[in-house]
Amino acid sequence: MARDLSLLAPEMAVLLTAVGALIFEMLRLPKVSLPFTVVGLLVAATLTVPLLGTETAVFGGTFRVDPLSQWAKLALLPATALVTLLARTEVRDTDREGTVYSLLSFTALGALVLAGAGDVMFLVLGVLLSSLGSFALVAYPRDDRATEAAMKFFVFGSVTGAVMTFGLTYWFGATGSTLLGALDRLEDAPLAAAFGLVAVVAGLGYKTSLVPFHFWAPDAYDGAPVSVAAFLSVVPKTGAIFALAQLVRDLPTGTGWPLLLAGVAALTMTYGNLAALVQENVVRLLAYSSIAQSGYFLLAIVAVGESGLALRSLVVFAAAYAAMNVGAFAIVALAGRTLGEFTGIGRSNPAAGVAMVIFLVSLVGIPPLGGFVGKFLLFGAAMDAGFLWLAVVGILNSVLSLGVYLRIIVPMYRRPKEAAAPEPLVRAVWMMALVATVAVGLAAQVLLGRIA
């Protein structure tokens, strides 16, 4: 028991951070809750570093302490800390400020549970924990738009979560175990395997906003505060992607999951980019962009077990994606939600304009930024696994996404606009995200030697 708890030190630190932030809110000390949350999340990330290279499981194999779960913490916890700072600018002096910081931490904990899941019940727990906090965060503004978005989010999440839980019972019935390590027994039960697979894709696909389970995302992002939209686009999504990777490592390929996920990936990438092309609202544009990015993530998933690049590409792209997406939303928090509000900001605020350009071209996959390195490895993994056609679809969609992001970049340099009022926390967030976006790309070769 002591050994298991010591290996779960980062998760326990996040839990204590969430509880502590809530206690400070109850004591009417939200200004203490903010630094406590940020420090607690960074401490949890620091506690992960000594565990790098560990490959084991705790509590009877139900939770995995492996490179996937470790790198998930190192990507998602700093991203959550940045989002917490960004949230301060939107919830400052409101009556539930500290609650937001606590919910961010609880939801991040749910994402970490998903990333380390070694048992189907941890999949259910992770989805529930990350979803409940997300529903409340979207509804935080308490206006009509936020309430409607949160209700859609809640209904969609409840239905897909119930479908996933029901489907998982077929896997339990066929294997006699809830452990993911027992999924290889599904080769003798093709119908149960297929039904459970579709149900899991629905449950985790909703968390990652895969097509056709994406309908909640644009409305939820648009109705929520910008900081919450940034959080939803990175933390719960990436946690669910890592959970999917944990699951397919043990799932027999005879069940047909690689081809199913490859089809979903192609559909998700294409639909996300095409829908983003017609958006006038920058938050909704980035929402559809994040849908497309989920499709890129699946290139690594379909290659799990077939390519040595699969897990490495997943980790590198996750780190790059977290940095560039949080950074892009931080610029939105500075400039505004519509394309019209972005007009001229590149001239009136050159530093923010350059940062936004870097975030967007990194999302496209232009060297030497982190997004390029991540996509390069993703395409390589897909080709190694025999999915050349999927890599080609991904490359074509990357070209298409350039048109999407130019819709933001071009207005930024059209004519001068009065500079937005400086906000130190917003500036700090996008500057740190900018450094991370560049650093992931430049340091990828060093990182690859230590991943998995």
C-alpha cells in the first residue's frame, strides 16, 4: 500500500490542491486560492519527474504508472496552471472565484485518471470526474448562452457516458475481468468486442470531440469563459486520448479497431477544418480547429503496437498542442472573440501579434515549431503502421488548415487598431506558452530519447 501511494504522489498532490483551493474559497480567501492552486499543480508536475522511466501498475493493475501517464502529467499540469492564471482575469472578484480554481484542479485530476487507466472502471471514473467539473465551468458565467451551452454539454456527456458504461459490461462479460490487460481474450468474442469498442469510442470520442461526437464543442467553447474554452480544448481532451492509447495497447487488432479509428480520424480532421473555414467567431473557429487536431491525435493511436513512433509521437504532439492551444486562447482573451476585433492587433500590439502567428503556424505544422515535430512524428507513425492513406489525408488537411488560420492572421495586419488594455497575467500566459511551443520543437530530439 505504501509503495502504491508513493507512486501516486502527483495525483494525490492534485487532489490536495483541489481541496485546498475549495477550502480557501470557503474561508473567503480567493486571492490565496489562486497561488495555492498554481503552486500545487506545479509541485505535482515536479513530483512526476522522479517517476520518469517507471513502468508498473498499482492497486492490482487497475492504474498504470508508465511513460504515458507520466508524460500526461508533465504536459497537462503546467497547462492547467497556465489556464488558472488566465482564468483569474475573467473571474477576479466574482463570488465563486476560488471554486473555479478548485474545479480546474478536479477536472485535471479526472484527465490524469484517464491517462493512467488500467481498468475499465477507471475509464468510467475519469470520464465522470473530468465531465462534472467541465459542466460547471462552462455554466460559470450564468448567462443564457453559457447555460444553454452547459445543458447541451451535460445532456450529450450523460448519454455518451451511459452508452460507454453499458458497452463496457459486454467486455466484462466476455473477459471475466475489468482490467484492460485482459482485453486480449476478446479475440474469441467478436460481437462483444465490436459492441464494446463502438461504445468506448462514443464515450471517449465525446471527451475528445471526435466526429460524430463533437456537437457540444463549439457551443460549449463559445458559451464558456475563454480560459475555460482553452482548458477544455487541451486537458480533458488529451487525457481521453491517452486513455484511448492505454486501451488499444491491449485490444486485439482482430477486432478491427485500427481501421475504425483511422476512418474516424480522417472524418474528424476533414470536418473540423472545413467547418472552421466559415467561422467568424474566433472561439468557434478554434473549437473546430481543436476538433481537427483530435483527428491528428488518432494517427498515433492507430499505430499503437505497430510502430515504435506511436507513443513517442503522441507525447510530443500532446506537449506541443497544450502549449500552442493555450497560447492561442490567451491571445483571444486579450484581443476579443470575433475576427473583427482581431483587425490591426498585429500592428498595435506587435509582440502579441507575432505570438499569435507562431501559435497558429505551429498548429498548421510549420518547422521548426513544436506542432511541426509532433505532426511529422504522427505521420511517420501512421505510415509505419501501414496507414499511408491516412498520413496523406493528414498532410492534405494540414495544408487546408493554413487557410483556416490565415483567416485570423490576415486581419491582424490590415490596419492599426487601438491596443487592448494590458493585462499582466494574460501576457504572462501567452509568453510562457510561446516559449513552450518553440522549446518543444527545438528540444524534441532530446525528449525522444527519454520517452517510452
